[in-house]
Amino acid sequence: MVEEKFDAIVIGAGMAGNAAAFTMASGGLKVLQLERGEYPGSKNVQGAIMYANMLEKIIPDFRDDAPLERHLIEQRFWMMDNTSHAGIHYRSDDFNEAKPNRYTIIRAQFDKWFSRKVREAGATLLCETTATELVYDIKDKVIGVRTDRAGERILADVVVLAEGVNGLLGTRSGLREMPRPETVALAVKEMHFLPEEVIEQRFGLKGNEGCVIEAAGTISRSMTGLAFLYTNRESISLGIGCLVSDFAATMESPYALLEGFKNHPSVRALIAGSELKEYAAHLIPEGGYKAIPQLFGDGWVAVGDAAQLNNAVHREGSNLAMTSGRIAGEAIVQVKSRNAPMTKRNLVLYKTMLDDSFVLKDLRKHKDMPALLHTNSHNFFMRYPQLVSLAAQNLVRVDGTPKIDKEKATTAAFIKGRSRWGLVSDALRLALAWR
């Protein structure tokens, strides 16, 4: 394949890379996709949430054969202290629709399926191949890549960087900086296997219905982080993630956090008797809008996690990855259809289209939220969950203590833990950032 020329080379075969490769191949372009793993999805053992609308725009009939686990009808959010949780949940039979809105998936299976669709569209996939550096012409335009296959050079009009948040090709080439520790989270995840009927009984589900639990509080030991639990058909995906900068500052062990979450009374009963089969760690971009690097240049574009396109506020990643990959592919097809060169001036179309999508509109709206949660992490993830738990317990525990005395004790605890004005200030700042 030495010196063979392609219209586009896609680095990575995850959500963003597959979306970009499929879109371009479907548009008639000659596409090469490079994946460093043994096969697409080989490094993704964990479960995830897949958003149907975004995939439908790429593969309209995906429900016919995609490896989907459960469609989600219930969302729970827990605020946890060491022994309890307070929370809200939303459940609606409306999500038992003919074409459900969200599904849980197993990434290893789903990525392999998505990659098959990419190859059926006409793209060439080369696995166990790492792109080690970009190749430039005399005008500093990217014209291809070198790989670890004896330094083999492969040429293309454009290179799509879909290598993930910790991909080295973009950083080695100076197209983007190495993500800062405060803009990246390290998540550790496990797969717990249970019989299908047990999962349905414990979560009040039937058939292919699914439930998601997301949790914050003392489980992250005052660090900025979130835990989660997804129901699959015959397994439960469970994990927790915190900012890399917090792990470095506190020297906490990610595995110890995960063990603490698993053994919390509210979680332990849900996974009791399960068989643990898989464990994985994964880096997630958490910096939000202000952490987004340059998205395009002469002969290249960046998509998905490689472009820091992750909505940490709404815990959405795969939909931004698929959408950015699709839009990048559509922009490149448009430029190619005009027989125009893949220059920065022409590839700005990708950024223009992305600006007009929900991806950057949502990230821009909540651009101050990540910094707010990070700088006030002890309050949001330690003190407030404890105060909420205390207030709830004083409300529901009946032990002969006069209600007025309980109200005074609760108020005193709030004032001691954080002044009422401080609570109001944090609440207003959170509301304004959210708005």
C-alpha cells in the first residue's frame, strides 16, 4: 500500500471515526480507516448509552441488525452520602415507542457492527496499525500519514483525527495541545453479569426496557466526579470517574473509589450475586467548550473526543462523537464535490456546520459549568450531599423529638456546614451557569 493515494484517511474506529468514514464512503470517496486495536471495539469492553437520533441520521435502519441491549425508559439521579441517597427519577411509558430514543450498548459489540457497516459502504479498514506522524508537503499542508508498518507512508487529500482524547498523532504534530489534567476525567468501569430476569426484577423492568442511574456525592471523596450504572440485557455496566487533576492532588485510587461505590448500601443490593467479568479504564474529555482545540487546518480535521467534544454537564458523549464525525464527513464530501483542495480555507465548512448544530450550541451554553463544579467540588460533592441527607433523615425519622427541635438542628447544621447565604450563592451560580 506504499504511496497509494486516498481521498481521506480516518484515524480511529470508534463512534466519531466510524461516523466520518461511513459518511465519506457513502458519498463516493475512497476512504482508508486506521485502527490500532486488533479489531474495532477491542479496547472498549465497557457499556455505554447510544442516542438513536444521531445514529439514525447516519444509518436510518440501524435497528434492523445493530447489537442493542435495552431501550431506556427510566433515568435516576442520586445524591449520595456514605450510607444513603436522595434523588429524583423520571420514568415514562412514552419511551416504549416504536423507535426508542436511547439504548444501552456494549461498545465492543457495537463498534464491530458499526465498522462492518463502514466497510460495506466501501471504506478500507486496516487494524493493528498506528499512525505515528503526519506527512506534509512543502506548503505545510497535511497530505497523509506514516504508520508503524516499517514507516510506511500513505497519502490522502485529508486526514480525519478521531483518535480519542489521548491520541498522540495530533499532539505530536502540534495540531493540538496535550489535554490538561483538569480537562480530562479518568473513568473506571466494570461489567457485572446477572440473569436477564433478575435485572428486570430488581429495576422494575420488562422485556427490553432499561434504566440508568447516575450518582454524585461523597462517593467521589470531594473530587469532581460522577458514578453510573447502566442496565444491559444480561449485565450491568457500573463505574465512576473523576478529574485526572483531582486524582493527582488527592492520590486517591480510582479502583478504591469504584469499590466504594459498588459496596454502598444503595448499590450493593442491585449487583448482589453478579459475576464480574470485565474491567476497563477510559479517559473522557471534561473541559467543555473552553477546552475545544482548533478543529481544522490545511488537510486535516478533528472530531469526537480528539476535539474535546463531550458534554459533561448532560453526560453526553457518543451523540457528539457521531454527529461531529458525520458533519466532518459531509463537509469533506462537499469540498470534494467542488474539486476544491482540502485547505483550511475550504475545511472551515466543517466548523461552520458544527456551529449550526446542537453540538457547539449546547457546549457554548454551559461553557462556565465545568469550572464552577471544579472550583466548588468540596461543596457540591461532599458537604451538600451530607446536608441533604441530614435534612431528609430529620424529616422522616419519628422518635419523639419535637419537630421544632429537629428544624433547629437541621438549620444549625446547614449554617455550620455552609452559611445559608453561601448555599444561596452556590445555587444561583449553578443556575446561571446551567441557564
